[in-house]
Amino acid sequence: MPFRASLIVTWFLTLALLIPLSIGWLPTPVAAQQGITSETPVTGRWLVRLSAPPLAQVPNLQPGRAMLAVDATSTSGPRFTSNQALQYRQTLQQQQMALFASIQQVLPAAQLQRSYQTVFNGISVALPGADAQAIQRIDALPNVIGVYPDHQYEPHLYGSIPLINAETLWNNPSIGGVANAGAGMKIAVIDSGIMVDNPFLNPEGYAYPEGYPLGETDFTTPKVIAARIYVRPDAPPIPGE
């Protein structure tokens, strides 16, 4: 797919995914969870969600006028640049600052860290020393529809070889060890495209097998032995793609 078209489609898909996710991705608010009592200490960083819709969900902000000001050279994605969108963003920011002032009345040590308006209307706050009762009071403030703990996740899987028991397969007598793993196999990759000059696809030391290359041979090498380009008739590649 041409880069120009894929960029625009990518951002359309991103919006299509993020808009419903701004409602559905959040867990059950802490104040509504079972087992949370006033004696249960809960501290850390929190997301407080307001009831007004974010920019991406406002019905009156039509895409042609506010949302999708995307051009082929943009790398920043959709921009909400209309006067109507900017005014609405300012309204959300004012509501968020008023909410934070109310949070400070509940917990004076509260700290504002981030504010969000595009696909999520809310603020990120640090609530040092907060207990479940304080969280429930914040959840009960006007215009608040959820208070969520912001969890930090770290990857624990950096290689899948042990997970899929690849060593056992390699040591099978029919294969004869890792040196023979993959011998004679051909792998087909169907995705949005690759750059055959990427160092990871260095063809040095390889030779075309019999009957290859196939397809668009301008984009093949002894490492990438077949290639095919699919484009929409109404969006052919532009020079340089």
C-alpha cells in the first residue's frame, strides 16, 4: 500500500479504535469494586474521568471541519484545529481545572500530572496518602464518572524460544539440531510492506533457489525471493514510493 494512503488509513483506523476504547478500555472504577473499604489504603497515580465527551466523540464537530486535517506529509496524525474544536477543548480544560481544585479540597497533597481532551476527557493525578474513602469522595464529585488506578506494566518475555519449546523441536532426530532448523523452508509475509534494503534483510551469503525470483523482481533479493505489490486503482504509488 502506498505510504500516502497507508498514513491516512492508519489514522482513520486509529480513531475508529480509540473512540470506542475511550469508553470501553477502562476497568471498573475503584470506588465500585468489591472489597474496597475505608481501611484499605490505596495510593499512587490515578485517572479521573469526566462526564463530558472528549473531542473525538462530540457529534457537532464534523470530521471535515475539525478532526481529520491530515495531509500526506503529516506525521502527527489528526489535528483538531477548527475554532469550534479549540473552544471546546478550552471548555474541557476549564472543567478539569475546576475538578482538580475540588480534588485538592478532598486531598490537599494531590498533584496534577496530565490532562487529556482528545479521545479521553480526564486528568491524571498523584494522590499521595489517599485511602479508599478519599477515592470514593473523589468519585462522588460532580461531573466525575470514574476513578481508575494507573497501573504500570513491564514486559517479562523477551524471547519466545523457551515458551514454544523450540529446543525440543530442534533436537528431534528428524531435524538434527539448531543448525538445521528452518532448512528448506520458505516463509511468506503478508503485511503493509517491507524495505528490502533493511540491514535485517541483508542478502549477503544467500542465492536464489531454482525458479526464483518471482513477482515484482525490482523488490526482490536473494533473501527476499518473491514480492508482489497491491495498490488501489484510485491511489497508485507516487514517485519515490
